[in-house]
Amino acid sequence: MLLAAEKESAEVTDWAARIGWLVGLALFVALVYWLMREGWKWRGTLQSDLPALPDAPDEPGPVRLSMSGRYHGSTTAGQWLDRIVAHGLGTRSRVELTLTDAGLDVVRPGATDFFVPAPALREARLDKGIAGKVLTEGGLLVVTWEHGDRLLDSGFRSDRAAEHNEWVEALNNMINKTETEGAR
């Protein structure tokens, strides 16, 4: 009987304080989300001078390579954290890449498709990161291309990363061929 007499009652929960903290936390999270959204829209406004993205031609020619994977975004060339958000280029998505003699066709379900004409291609390389996405060394196919008066880097990751080397070689050969023909 002595044990039962020593038992104390449980602490009473202060529901008003707990609800107040939860409401405050929810408002703080909503504020941070709103600020990030406004920053994204402001970045799009600053990049509004970027021309509209080209569409794929009706007759692009025979397919050289195709790849499915993920599009991780576009940045200003050489500045892997300066994301381009204008015209939907900042939206990560699934991607179907097709390389033809006309250029690089980027088809993105649920996002804006675009086409990079062969003369606009500048370089292809393997890298480890772009716009906040960091992978293992060589885990990302980065294509540098000219759009308007800007050089952009676009990052892609194939579902089969072993394809990246083939893409880099094919793109750089195509770029060198285009430059050689343009010099004549």
C-alpha cells in the first residue's frame, strides 16, 4: 500500500501553449516558403531578357543518339550555382534527349521542351554538379550552348550513367565538325 500512496499525478499539458507554438512554427515555415517563391520569381524577372526557347524542326534528320534520364537545370556557363529559371529552364524533370544532325532535342514531360540547334552547341563534358545538385565525379552530362547572347550549361543524368562518355564524344565531334565547316 505504501507504493500506491507515493504515486504522483501526471503533469497537465498546457494545450494553449503547445497550439501557439505549432501555429507559430507553421507561420514561420509559410513565410520561408513564400520568400523562396518570391526569390524564384524575382530571378525569372531578372532573366526576362533571355529569348524564347527554340522548337525542334519538323525534319531534324536521323537520330544519332537518344537517352532517357533527368534534367537537373541550366545555369550561366561556368557558374554552376547561377540557375537560369526563365522559360522553365530551372525546373527539374524527367527528360528524353535526342541528338540529330540538326541539334539536341530536349523533351521534358510536365515541363517546357526546348531544342538546341547544332550551331549553338559549344561543349559537352562530364561534371559532378549543377545548380545545387551534386553527384559523384563524372556523374552529370553538362552541355554548354549559346542562347541569345548568353552561354548556358544544362545538366543531364542518364538512367544508365555509362552512356555519358558516348554522349560527350558524339557532341564534341559534332561541335568540332560544325566549327570546321563554319570556318570554310
